[in-house]
Amino acid sequence: MPDIIDKNVVQDVERLGTNPGDPLPMLDGHVSHGRFERVLKDGHFAVTTEIAPPDSADPDEVLARASLFDGYVDAINATDGSGAHCHMSSLAVCAILTRVGYSPILQISCRDRNRIAIQGDTLGAAALGVCNALCLSGDGVGAGDHPEAKPVFDFDSISLTRTLRILRDESRFLSGRKIDLAPKLFIGSSINPFVPPVENRVNQLAKKIEAGAEYIQSQYCFDLPVLKDFMARAVDMGLTENCYILPGVGVLPSARTAKWMRDNVPGVHIPDSVIKRMKQADKPLREGRKICIELMQQIKEIPGVSGVHVMAYRQEKWVGDVVKKSGVLDGRTPWSPNSAETTIGTVN
Amino acid sequence: MYSLRRWSVRHARFMEALYNTVNPAILVTLRGITKVFGTKLDKPITAAEAGLKGLLFDCQMCGSCALSKTGMSCPMNCPKTIRNGPCGGVRPNGMCEVKPDMKCVWVDAWDGASRMKNSDAIKSIEFAVDHRDKGRSTWLKLAREGETVNDKEATNA
Ligand code: SF4
């Protein structure tokens, strides 16, 4: 028996390294050293969430916010000046998270940096142990607290995606200059199937995949029929064969906030029926979580879907609760720094 | 002009046909002109292109014209200058996230493309523009590119 245990330990050390922040060995057919890619490629239903970077230079605050998700998520998106508001940078949040072994997803928006800065940051992120990147266009500066800022938008999300693929796969900068060690990132992008032109959103998805997106996270889904239609078309077009799709879900706190989000947050579509349900509920907070749980369960059944992305701004403490109650993890416990019982990396 | 540019998108099929017939003629003429005058007439030619395309498409003279691949809707009018759009922020009524009074240029682009003969051109990826070309004439660029191609063909022959 001790032999077997030793063997497992050796295997785990081989797979994990001795320090949780060390990169994992890259598996055959994988593009990154990361755990998030492993979970998806092992065929598990993945759960990702979003961390709100603090308005602070305190690293402990980042770790405290991340620990809320321990044992319930496979990767954590670090937003990049979301809503065009200034916060701790995505790169720094990711670097803090990788030190203790988390799988952060570096969000890269095109709003604030040009191609020189973005390529440099990408190398830096990989050097700091980041294994995942998410390419976004970014919200307009007018949406944030510095509307007087200069919008950059040197790239759009598709040019950005292609650029990251060039850095990684061709080991060169856009200029052609060689990169000695390529950034081994698992590269994704986002999609919003719920806003016009709804009938062309699947074409947009196709372009993102052609540009090199290996996974996709979507904007909030509160409208299941639209998502089902979108996914059916994506499956028909063969788009889910080489790309993992993780629709976004959200936790609404009240009918008022839901309405406010719909009117003020770009790209958020919430049907009247959902707002009505929130309004009529005796306990709106609980109802918001219930809606989220139901959506997660229903989304899991849609062909072509590989996971969900839970966005719970200011409701982060409920992420674990909704994930648990939804049962979408099928009893799997994602890795976390402190839990001895977690199934490391992926379940075998 | 906003109203004319919306018209151009709604008549993308016609504009495409017009473009396909007029463009070769323009290029041939420009090739002749540049052969004789070199770069001497670049300024008025660029101004003519800016004037005409400005009127019809609110062209921003990015120097890498993509109109035939964007349903005749100039992507440089997108406040985020997205070349493969739209972004995820389009309003439910199809208006732009950043400028609520403007129709999203990419909602227009997909609509325009669907009216065009080559409605699949919009599906190919346009890489980010070369900012050095801003303010330069796409017509002259194409005319000169054509020249080098022709010259090469001539030498090869
Ligand atoms: S809504 Fe349309 S026009 Fe406005 S920024 Fe987005 S893609 Fe550009």
C-alpha cells in the first residue's frame, strides 16, 4: 500500500511541482501549463468566475476576494478596467493569484493599450505564471469614471486574438522579431449572442474561432431560448468542435438593480419576464440566486456547452452557494490553495 | 453625411455594383496619371477620394479601405474603430453603445453585407489597420500596387 501512496505523491509532484505557484507540466496536445485547459480538455463541465480587482494596492485584498471561490471554480477572470473604471490592473491581480496556485484568466481589453504594450504585457503575464488570456474589445471610455481619457483601440478583439496566437504559435512579435520563449497561453475571447445583430452573432463567433479563440465566455445569459438558438447554429456550423463555450450567468440582487443593469451596463439583456419574477418575489435576493441556479442547470443541458461563467458583481460571496446548489460540478471539487480534499488539477 | 451613409448601406447592392464597375476605371486612370505625373497629383487625388467617399460613407481615410467587406458601412466610424465587429455593447435597438444617437456601424455592416452579391466578404478577418496609412489614398495605393504587379508580370513575361 505505501508504495501506491508514494507513487501517487510522486505523480502529484510531477504534475504539480512542489510549489503551488509552479507551472504544471504541459500535457500532450495542450497549449498551456494551466489547470483550466486541463479541466476542459478532460471533458469536465468547467466553472469560471470573475474577481473584482480592488481599488487598492493591497495584495491580501486580492487573495481574500479570490478565496471566496475556493473549491467551486476552475478559473478566475481578472477584469481589465471593466466598465472603463480604474482598478488594480488585471496583470497584477493575475500575478498575485498565480503565486498561490490559482488559475487566473488575464482579461486584455483593447481600450487602454496599443499593440506594443499588449504584446509586452502578454510576455510578462506568461513569465509570471499566467496560463490563460481573454481577448476583449473593452467598454468605451465614456462608460467609466475617466470619460476624458484617450480611447486607444489599436486592435479589436479579433486582431488581438490573432496576435496572441502569433506570439504563442510562431514565437515572434507582429513585427517579425523572434521571441526566445513563447508565452504559452490558452487563448479565449467573448461573445454576446443577446444583442443585435442577433442573427449574425454566430458569424462573429466563427470569426473569433478562426482568429484563434480556443474558448469563449459569453455576456450574461438571462434569455435561454436565444442562447439555445445560438448554440444550435454554432453546433451545426461545427464551431464547438475546436472551441469550448462557457455561457455567462449572473446573480441578480433585486428587480431595481436588474432594470438598472439593463439600462446602464452595455450589452446586458434581461427579459421583462425575469424582471417581473424578481419583482414578485418575497425574497428577491434568494430569487436572484434561484434564477441563476436554474439557468446553470439548463445551460448545462444545451449541446455544445462546456461550462459556465458566473458573474456576481458585489455578490461574490454567493458564487460558491449557487455553484454548489446547481450541481453542475457533478461532485467534482476544483483545486484551491487550502483544501486538502480538493481533487488536484482535474479528476481522474 | 450620416443620412447618406445610411442610404449607402441600405443600397449596398447597388453601391457594390457601382464600385465594381467604377473602381477598375478609376484605377486604370490613376495608373496612367501616376505614370505621367509621379506623385505630383497625389494631393488633389487624395482630396477627391476623401470628398467623394466622405460624402457617401463618412469615410475617415484610414488608408486601408474595407467598404467592400463591411457592407459599405465604414468601420472607422465605430467609436472603437473595430474592424471585425460589432462589439458586445450594441443597444437593444441596434444603436451604438458609445453614441446612442448613431446606428451601430457594424449592425449596418452585417445588414449591408446581406444585401450584397458578395455577402460573405464580411466573414473574413480584417487585421488591425496600419496607422501610418491614415490620411492616405487607398485608390493611389491600389493603383501603385497594381503597377508593381503589372511590372512584375511584364518582367516575368
Ligand atoms: S456599438 Fe457598434 S459602432 Fe458602437 S462601439 Fe460597438 S461596434 Fe462600434
